[in-house]
Amino acid sequence: MKKISGAILAAALSISLIGCGGNASGSGANSAAGASGGQSGGAAQNGTGAAAGTAASGQVDKVVVGLTASSFDVSPFGTNSIPRQWLAQNLYGSLYCMPYYGATLEEMEPWLAKSIEKVDDTTYSVELYDYIHDSKGNAITSEDIVFSYEHLFTDAQETRINTYLDYIEVVDDQHMLFHLKKYGPGVMEFLAGNYTLTICDKDWFEGASEEERMNDPAVTGAYKIASYTPGAELVLEAVEDYWQTDESLRCSADTQNVKTIQYKVITENSMRSIALENHEIDATVVDASELKRFYDGSALPGWNVNITGGVFCNTIFVNMDSGKSPLADDENLRKAVLYALDSESIMYGGDYDESTAEVCYSFGTSAMNGYQESWVGSDYWGYDPAKAKECYQASGHADGQVTIRLLSRTSIADGIHSVIIANLQAAGFKVELLSYDQALFNSYKNDSSQWDLILDNKGATGPIVSCWDNNFNPAGYTNGSVCFTHDDHLTELLTKATTEGSTEDIQAFHEYLKEIACVKGLFTTYNLMIAQDGILEQKVNGNMMPRVNAYVFAEGYQSVGK
Amino acid sequence: MIRYIGKRLLQMIPILLTVAILIFTLMYFVPGDPVEIMLGDTATPEQIAAARAKFGLDKPYLIRLWNYLVGIVHLDFGTSYLQGSSVASELFLRFPRTLTLASLSILFTIVVGIPIGIQCAIHANKLSDKIWMFLTMLGNSMPGFWLALLLVILFSVKLGLLPSNGTGGLEYYILPVVANSIGSLADIARQTRSSMLEVIRSDYVVTARAKGLPEKEVIWKHALPNALIPIITVCGSRFGFMLGGTVIIESVFSIPGIGMYMVNGINSRDYPVVQGSIIYIAFIFAFIMLITDLIYAYVDPRIKAQYVKSVKKA
């Protein structure tokens, strides 16, 4: 008995020592990964590649990719979700394909539509290929496009269709006229090929059961569902009789560089890294805290790392609803807040650094179209504690007299909250943190009586003016805007920036946002994509998410996936 | 006995109905709108209102409650707002995985925990007893998440013996089962030890020993059956909890079970998912408690006699 007890105790100690003591990134498993060290990187660069190996000329058999979330719907008009942003365009075609984030209509690649021509500001003529069919052989015509756009709004809750599109006029089976409600940068780009837009055959959809829609849909994209286990994995197979037989007319989204794509759900961040190291998956995305296992300024041997620019801006909004917040009626207090916030320290507080995030110099990120290079390093509410203190005192309040309610989410790192609170306290404010889950946060953020400052994460589909329009267009809010501004001049400048989109208009809006001190973009985090080094290039789609079908592989690449 | 089982099954109906009304009411009053989460930042107030109407969220409380209860009677728990799939079929799909994980975990717990408890009781206050009690305390206080990661690092990353995540053959369940069982195992070992200590000192055990019965027979035939009732209670409630879904283990090992489904539903205020999952858990728990009571009757004829009497009186 004593011997058994001793052996078990020793085993328990060994587990602890081995488990805690090892260097995960330098394990034997890694070195077995093969060949030369992949290298790449380049913070905020679109698409990077490893130098190892020669690019494959043909299709590889399989790739296993770790998905970050388990709840998603792959039916034609399913609700948007993170996994859907990765794989919707594997399954369903759109009129045009966005080859990279922020591409303009001229830069977009034809997919189901042969051409999209501007008739006037709010009318576009669309011509479809006349030989499109889905994976079940149904021909796709103009009527299916109209049906799909209607269902995208009613079923998939893609609200921007309703905001942008007035109606689609069918000319014949292959020709349509898109009549828009508004125009400007990003509008037709969205309607032509946003990642949320999916085209599906009307007759098939209406005749299909829920089971078929979920597990065996008729797809217009280059891949079809081979098997789907909700919450666990989704296996896609290249459609053999894909409608676009002319290889020269293929776009980034319907390239078939892989025969079988196995998306495997691994929601826990560190487990995705372990699965990569353990050769259970070929590629995935990781959080900043895991990057050092694969990257130390350049990719570590065995890995290909692709770091792409962030499309979401972590932002502080100031409540501008007069009478509801002490900040709304006192410009000095607002200035004190914005000068007090040190974007760089807040970024570090979230466990990010220069290789995983960057400071924003406007309400938007450098990846967005229209973000001016001249803004970088400019005086954009630069951290100045002395000035913050001065502004606070100019407001006539004693230290600690003004209490600020900071609304945030529990999913935000505590370190970020700590730095923001410390910054504001140093300026003289008293801070009350209201940190809620996403659902509660959403409920309170539109109520001006609930907060004085809000920390939120805001993005756009490409142009920075879309980001501004989403948040400052009074048409989208019952109470002015995202932070309850009621400012006609702001709206006027916004209309000019979103319709004309000239550099001057963008600059004017940016300057005016600064002037009224209602918002400060803090920082954006990069998308971190990691793959085995036999994957030479990890492409991204128009939403900066992995475009697995277009990954470039080394000659003879064999998936490590088990 | 069959009448007793029938009576207990009938008793479940008001329990489940009460749970359904309670959870519906709680979800109704909890702030947080699923439509706002679904539509995101770009939705206008009109679009939000239209979506609320589409999902019936604009109807008064009583009408929504009535519709919900009518659905439950037809075993229709509604459709997930976010995934668009039927909650009942999703629960049905995920149940085998949770059942496999829970069954293997409780089996491991019983097979390892009870013998440890017996050994500790037999050698009470000796060194081996102290070491085991220390280890069980360690097991009880060790967070499942941390233990799971240690096991993965050792057995998957370092030794490459077992898969680190996912579902498939039995090998995929080894690490999750061990990580899931350690806390329960420690509990059951301690419970067994304390029950056995009480029984071992009884007169009939002393008599059995005095008659010259071998020690093994004394322990396994005479002492253990009389010490089993509290152990069965702990096992039953532990199994019930495990069947309700072990969120952390499912999350670490990417097992798409009931726990993960429910937590995702709570976070996104997906009312049908949360309500359906909780009713499932209530049913499973009540059912496991019924099984536990039946096992009481199996191991102790006195309890069986009580059940029969109570049914006759009723």
C-alpha cells in the first residue's frame, strides 16, 4: 500500500513538474514540424509568406484549420458569426469578390457577376454570367439574386442591405439594375461582395427542408459541405463540377487550392496553439498572448505567421447628451478625459505590444480606406497628464468631485480598464467601472442615462467613412448618434465625407470630431494567423479573415491534421 | 415498485412545469436584447423593432409564456435565434457526447474513488491514509481548467500519446474524463472513508470478524453494502451535475456538449437555447435522483419496503 501511495504521489509530482516546467514553444514536437523555419510577419501587412519550399502548382488534398467559435449557422441565410466570416464565401458566391480589405468596386474581382457598371450615382447595372449553376445543378438567374438579397435582410438580419439598397430591377435573366438609397465610398462595394452576402437558388431554398439547408445546402461557391457536426467540425469539399470552368475567370474566393478543408472548432485560445504544436491542425488564428510561441519579431522555425491589420478600433466615446452626463455640458472636462488617456499604455495594459496592436490616430484604423498617413504620430489627443489636469481644474471642480461612469464589457482585459481608470484618476476624476456581459452592454449603451464614457470596439467593411457613418449618422439612432451628439454641422460634414469621400472631406470630419472632443480612437489589434511552415502563404478575405481555399502550399504538402 | 416509479415520473411534471415558468420569467426580466446582439451596430431602431416582431419578442409576457408552454408540451423548445436550428434537435445531437463524458467520468470516479476510500478507512490514521487524504484534498482544490491543461501538456504535447481536443474514438475522452473526475473522485473517496469508518465500528462487523470471516469478506460483503447509501447519494448528484454539462471541460477539450451550448446561449441571450437547456437539465437531474432512489431500494431492502408501503398508502 505504501509503495502504491508513494508511486502515485511521485507521478502527481512529475505531472506538475513536467507540465509547468517545459518550454512549450521549443518542444520536440515543434522541431519535428519539418524543414526550414518559416518566416514572415511584418506587422499589419496583408498576406505574408514563408520562404521555405516551393509553391505547389496543383491542389493539395487536405488542410485542417482551427475555428475560434462554436456557434454558427452555415445555411444560406444564416445569422452572421465569426466562423461564418471565415467560410461563408467558401460555400456561397456573391456578385463580386473582395480580394482584400477595403478594395474599391474597380479593384474587386468578378464572381457571379460578369460586370457591374455605374449608370448614375444611385444606379448600377449588373450582368450575370449565363452559365452559373449551384452544386445541385440549379441555374442561377436575376430572380435568384433578388430573392437572396430579400432573404439576407429578412432572415440573415443583414440590416445594411435595407440601409443601402432601394430595390433591384430585373431586366432579364442575366441583367439587373441595382437602385440604391444612398451612395458613396463602400456602398456598392458592400452590395456587390461583402462577406455576409450569399446567393442561393430560390426554388431549391423554398423546397428544401431545414435539415437540408443546414447540412446539405445547394451552394454557389467553390466548396460544398461534406459533413457538419454542429459545435465540433465542418468539412468542406471542393465542388468538382464547379460552374466557373474557365480558370482565368476565377477570383480569390473560388480558387480551389485545397480539395478538403476541415474546420475544427477549438474555442479555447491556448488549446489552439497546443493543437498547432501537437500537429493536430495546420493553421488557425491566435490571440496576442499566444503569439510568442510562434513569433519573436520573425516567425520561429516550423511556422508561418501572417499578421494583418486590425479592422476594429478600440474607442472611447464621451456622452454628449446634455443634462445626462457632467461631460456633455463641459468641454473642459471632455478635454481633460481625452488628454488623460494614454492609448499606448492602455494597449500594453491589454497585453498587446507593437507586434500585435497599434495606436490609432483617429476614430478608425490604419487598415481602413481613407485613413490618412499624415495622422500617424500627429497631435491626436496625445497623452498629456499636465494638460488633462489643467483642463480639469479649468472646469472649476475639485479633485474627486466629478465621478465618471465607464461602461465596458467583461470580455475586455482587466489591464485595459486598470490603465484607463488610473489615467482618469490622475487627472482628478473619480471613476466607477460598469463592466457587463455583451448582452447587458448592448442594452445600456443606447441609454444616455447609464454612462459617461463608453469603451467599445468599432469596425467597418472597408472605408473609414463607413465606420463614421455607422456611428454618427442620426438615421441609425433614436438619440442622435452612438454618443448622443445632436450636431447639425457634424451631420453635414459626415454627409459630405460619406458621399464625396474626398481627402478634404475626410480631413474636415476628422478635425471636427477632434474639435468637439466626443471620441478618441485608442488602438487596434492585429489578426494573428499561424500555420505550419509548409503553408507558404495565408491569404485573407475582404474582412481580414483566413481565406483557406486560397492558401499557397509547398510542393507535396501533406496536412498534419489527424 | 413499478407503481412507485410511475408515481415519481408523474411528480416530475409539476417540477418541470415550475422550472419552465421560472426560467421563462427570469429570462423575460433579465436585461439584454438578443435582437441587438444579432443585428449589431448598424441596425436602425426600425430594423430592431421589425426583428423583435419577427421573433415574437414584442408580445406581452403572458402570451409569450403561453406559446412557450404549448411548445414544450409538443416537445418543441423553439429555434435558436443565432444558429437557426431547432433547440430540441440540437440538444438531442449533443446529448450523446455529454452522456459519454459524464458516464465515463462517473465510472472512473466510482472505480477509483470507492476503493481508495475503503483502503483509507481500513488503514485509518496510518501514513497511507494520510497521503490519500492529502491527495484527495489536492484533487478537490485543484481547478479543473488547470488540471486539464497540465494533462494536455504532458500526454498530448510532451508524450504525444493522446489527442488534445475534439471528439472521436474513446481515446479522445481519456483526458477529459480524468480532468472531469478528479474533483468527484476526491469527494467520493472521502465520503466512502467516512461512511466505512462508521460501519467498521459497528457490532455486526465486530461479530463477523469474531466469527473468523476473512477480512476481505468482512469489508466487501458486510461493511460496504451498509455504507453505500451516502456514497450513492454523492454519486447520484455528481452524475446529475456532469450530465448537465461540464462547461470548462467541454470548452478546454472542444467537446460540443450541452454545457457549451447553454453557455453560448446565455451569453447571446438566445432565450430558446437557455430555456431548453435548463429544462433538459432539470429533467435529467430529476431522473437521476429517481434512479438513485431505486438504487437505494436495491441495496437496502428496508428502503424498498418503505417505498412499497408509501405507494400502498397513497
